[in-house]
Amino acid sequence: NDASVLIDTRQSLKLILDVVDIQGRIVGSQELVTQPGSNRVELGVQYLSAGIYSLVVRNEKGIMTRKLIKH
């Protein structure tokens, strides 16, 4: 199964997306370069056990965290 993430940016950005488990361990990571506008990213999460994770999106300017639930 994949998780689909939509990222809207005004400019091209180099981002790192980390999937973090409840203990704070990074269990998956992906780098990407966005284009201005909407960017759809497919994260392969089939290797994850069911549970709650954090999706951490970061670059040199900041960090954003969202909840990711795997059923």
C-alpha cells in the first residue's frame, strides 16, 4: 500500500520526508525536489505495521509534522 501526500509549494524546494514511529525512530525516508504548484508524492508504506506514525517534512527553512495512520 502507498500513502499519497499532496505538497503545495510556491517555488522549487528540496525536501526530506521522514516517517517516524511512536518511539521517535525514523522508519522510512525519502528526498524529493518539488516543482512550483501541487506535487503528489507516493510513499511506500507496505513495510509498516499498523499503527500511528508521524510524517516529518523538512528543508533548510523549517519542519512540518503530520499524523500518518496505517491500518
